Amino acid sequence: MVFFDSHAHYHDEQFEADVDELLSSLPEKGVAYCVGPGVDAETSEKEISLAEKYDFLFAAAGIHPHEASKADENSFQRIEELLRHPKAVAVGEIGLDYHYDFSPRDVQKAVFRRQLEIARKTGLPVIVHDREAHEDCFDIMSGYPDVRAVFHCYSGSWEHAKRILNMGWYISFTGSITFKNARRVLETVINMPPDRIMIETDAPYMTPVPHRGKRNDSSYVRLVCEKVAELRGITAEEAACLTMENAMRFFGIG
Ligand code: NI
């Protein structure tokens, strides 16, 4: 069984000591493809240089809402340049985070819009981070119905998921669906149309049960896949297959 991890950050300092050892071991653990999003220009560049070294690894370039207040015209230009790389498959991760509010909300919104313009211009899809900002995020995204999008690490309601799906966008789930306190999101996993669902680790974060608390890596995407299968009443193989097809289509890989 092979998997597509739609979101993992190997630029993260938690991987600094053993990144090459780890990345070389992932294909034999069933990780057929992985997309690594940056969080600013510098980390996006790091993701692209890692993707250059590993066939299974692709990159996304973008400015995360946490880093929005540090972005300037020069950073947007660098992101656009990085997106010309053959292994850059998406703009991301971008969006709004009202949980931490590390950047002022008006700045987060402006930086999000600016990068949706870049996505429109380059024709690449976007990886959206939406934390406790559902209404504003949906409002902004609605101005870009032509931009393909995946809402990553989804934890919202099925009601909200339906609005996202009606726009033609995708939804991706992390190890958070294996957590004991996960309830609301499970309904979405169950009801998702089979052609719009993706899985991811969001490594090094969101480590699935029973490894919760340890560093996450793409090999644990198997546990997310098994949980999706269990909830939907299909085999893990079927879940691996449909999430693989969806991610390949979405990112234009293969
Ligand atoms: Ni992420």
C-alpha cells in the first residue's frame, strides 16, 4: 500500500539533525508522494531544495498567516520566482489564523489576497490554512472561485465543509481525526465525496494516535488513512487509492 502525504514541513528545525536519513527512508515505508509547504520565502526555498533531492517530494511556496506581518513586496516576488521551479506544485501554505493572531488580521487578509492573486496568475492551486477564521477565509476565497484550493488540517463542521465542497474545493485531514476529542470533524470525514478527500501528516505536528506527543513524519500518514477507511467503512487500500488519485489530480502530479 502506498500513500500521498499532501502536507509535511521538512524545512522545520525539528528535522534538522536527520532530514536526509529520514527522507531517504520514506519511500520504502510506503510514502509515494509528499508535498512540503513553506511558511515564508526562506522556508519555501528550503522546501524546494529538498524537493530537488528527492523524487517523491514536491514543494509549495507561500507565506503563512503567522509570518504575514514580515512579508513585503520583495517576499512576494521571491515566492513567485520559486513557483516557477518544476517541483513547485502549489501556493502554500496561506490563509488566516485567528487562534494565535501572530499577525494583525488586516495584514493576514491582505497577504492572503495577494497570494491568491499569485495563484491566479501562475495557475497553481493553493493550500489553505484556516484556523478559527472560517467566515473571513471563506469570504476571501469566494472572490477566487477559479483558483483550485485544498483546506488543509480540516477540523470544522460538516455544514461548513459543504460550502467549501460546493465551490469545487478539496479538504485534507491530519492525525487530528485519530484524537480522542475529535468528534465534530468525523462527520465530515464520513460524508466527504470520495473525489475531494485528501490525507496529510502536517509533520512535524499533529502526530496521530498512538504516537501522539512524538515528532510526526510522513510514514504516519498510514494511520490517518486507516482512520479514514474505518470511518467510511472501506478498506485502507481503497482509502489510500482514492486519496492518492485526488492529490495527484489536484497537484497535477503524474
Ligand atoms: Ni502546515
